[in-house]
Amino acid sequence: MPKPAKNFFLLLFLMCASAAAIAAQSPPTAPPAPLPAQLFTAKTIFISNTTGRAATYPGISEYTYDEFHALMKSWGRYQIVTAPADADLIFEIRYATGLGPTNGGNSGQYAEFELTIFDTKTHVVLWAVSETVNPIKHKSGQEITEQALANVVSDAKTLVARASPDATGPATK
């Protein structure tokens, strides 16, 4: 084998070996930080719908509230109350649209569900999650929207599981 070819293969071998060694070393990760205790200790929630703060599609505000309420009720973790004063937490749900990058670098419209969790005693935001409504081939707009909203509730479930005193680390979906 000619010397330049040997050098090339030796260099290639060393690069692969170095890459494997670097990949084997996992960067140090911080231990999971404690989450607000109210996420786990709360018994009651009030659901607030702030979808109407911006222009949206007709009926999306009612749909967002009704569907989120049904998903939270079926979870059964919290009692849903009809007055904020009777709640331990406020779960504020919002459907929002905005402009952002799309494939090809052009700006396009996107939609997402945002959930913000407030402590009723302090009015402090304890946590917030959002899920983008991603268009998926072979699914209707309603199916895509339902899945994104279900993902928000799944995120809340994961968060509450992590907030549990029995949690040993981040829960998985």
C-alpha cells in the first residue's frame, strides 16, 4: 500500500477511535433540581382559558377549554373547581399562533398549546409547558390538535410525577 494511503487510513482510524472515546465520555449532568411542592400537594385546580387574548380560528377557544377540561378530568389527579378562590393551583391553557421559521428558512405560521401553572396563594408561575401543533401526513387537523393537547396533559403528568417526594429523578413520558 502506498505511503499516502497508509497515512490516510491511519488518520481515519485515529479519528474514529478519538470520536468513539469522546462519545463514550458522557458530559457531567446536574442532579435533578427540586420542583415546586405545590405541583404534587395540590388537590384542586381551576382551569383558566386565555385563548381569546389573540385572534384565532372561530371556536378554537371553546374547543381548547372543553378538550383540556375533559383530558384533565379523565386523568383524575386533581379535583377541578369552578372558582379560582377554591383552587390550590390555576392551570391556564392557551392556544396560540405565531410566525416562525419553517423548512427552507421562510417564515410561516405555527400553532401551539401553552399550559402555565400558577400558585393561587402567591400568584407565582410554578411551571409552563408548550406543545407545537405539528402537521402530520395522513392525519386530520382535528387529530393533530387533539394529539398536541394530549401531549400537554402528558407533560403535566410527567411534571407532577417528578414533583413527587418519592421521585428519584426525571420521569419519562
